[in-house]
Amino acid sequence: MSQLIETTVRLHTVGIVATITLSILMTPLAAGAQPRAKVSRIGWLASGFPPAEADRQRSPFLQGLRELGWVEGQNITVEWRYAEETYDRLPALTAELVHLGVDVIVAGDSRVIPAAKQATSTIPIVMTVSDDPVGRGFVASLARPGGNITGLTDISPELVGKRLEILKEAVPGMARLAVLGQPNHADWEEIPLTAQALGVQLHALKVQRPDEFEQAFAAATRAHADALIVLPSPITTAYRGRIVNLAAQSQLPAMYPVKQFVEVGGLMAYGPSIAARLQRAAYYVHRILRGAQPADLPVERPSKFELVINLKTAKELGLTIPPTLLVWADEVIQ
């Protein structure tokens, strides 16, 4: 009887050991069979230079993604591509991102949107900025983009009036205003009304190519323009250095659409906050990576603006910027 009990205990012990051993052997196999969390791939395309554009663009964009749970090197990778202002490189760089199979392409500036649009009709494209996405055929409408492109536009009804008001406050005797921009810009409809309301005579300087800039400034001089407003567009932003230099040579106080003009010597800029715009672009990427379709995500107008003033340029122009503007300014460059 005792031998039978001993044999039974031995068999039970062997069974337990076998079960434990089998469990140990199976555990790593089961763990190895678990699917890895997907790492989403974002393609970033911009027309400027790294690292000059990197500090301005990457930090707020990546911060916006982190706040939404996306961390580079963990659950996302970002393929950064810059054309270094050699614009004929854009199609090849976009094709490279398409070939890599990115989940979404982010257009770091408006200059790259046409190349991205031509390269793919299926991969979602997020615009960080566009001066007129409907007029340029990027989207069907702001409310219903209707394709694979969505994101942000810098079109805002109040911008034109505010820029004119600020410029007139900085240049109190302003009676004749020159406006430089591409012919198809949406602001051309609003500017004459605003200028008339402020009692300012308008001189339109419509340009299509950079080789027309000198002629446009000569026309402004002949018209005895007191000041200048530059409209946002791919061509004016791309050649901002030349425009700022021509304004200085013509002794024209100028209002620009974005901060980059002021950083290269422009007098002042009032426009959408670059950091806020890039953080909002991260939200669009988040929605798309979570399954939203670009066609269902309305294009947004800006909601946060910044005023930047260059006091060194003001001094060279013989201008004294009113204290009210200096207090209001988000940044003053000495």
C-alpha cells in the first residue's frame, strides 16, 4: 500500500514539474507571438534649408505630436526632407517619400504642396500653411476638402484690415500704399475696401515672377508710395531677402505677412503664429494616423497671430514706432 502511495506521489510530482517546464518553455514563444505596436511613418517636406528651418519647424511640430501621444523613435518615425531652395528637387523628394510608404506627408510650406499633390492622390497630405488652397486647386472647399489634402490656411478676413491699421499707425502720414503680390491672391478683393475705409490710395503691384520685382518697386517709387504691404505667397516668401532689400533701397516702410521677413531686415510683420500653426498641423497628423480621412477634416483658418517689429530697420527708415505698437508686439528685434 505504501509503495502504491509513493508511486502515486512520484507521478504527481513529475506531472507538476513537467507542467512548470512546459509553461516556462511556452512563455517566451507566446510573448514572441505578440504583434509589435505599429510605428507610423511621417514624411516632412520643406523647401528651405536645415538646420535653419529645423529649429523653427521641428520643435513645435514634434511638441504638438508629443502632447497627443506620438513620440519620435517610439511610435512614430519622421522622414525629414529639405529642398534647400532648389525647387526643382521637390518632385524627386516627394517621390522618395511616396516610395518609402509614409502614412502621411506634411507640407512644411506652401511651396511644396503642388509637388506633393502631383506625386500622390492616396497618401494624406497635411498643409502647414497655404495662402489660397481653394484658388490654387488644392482642395474643393475649406469646409469639405474632398481629396487627400487638408490642413491650414493663412487666409483670414481680419488680417488685411489689421495689417493696414498697424502700418498706418507706424507711418502716420501714409496716404499712398503699394501692395505687392501675385495676381490670383484672395486678398486683392478685400484690400481696396479696407484702403478706402482708411482713406488710403492704393497702388497694386502684381507680380508673377521674381524678375518682376525691380519693375514693381520702380512703379511704387513713381507713384510716390508712402508704404508697402507684401501679400503672402510662395514667390514672395521664397524671395523675401530680395524684397526686403528692394524695400530698403526704395526707403519704403513695409508690412510683411510672416516673421521670416523681419528676421532678414524687414520692418514689421503681422500674421499667424508659426509655432501655433505647426502644433495645429500635428493635430491633423494625429487625426489621420487614428483613421480620419483628409476629405472629412475641414481646412482651418488661423486663430493666433503675432506682431514682430525690427527697430533697427525703423531707425534706418527714420521712423519712430509708437509705444502702443511696441507694447503690443510679440517680439521686438533690436
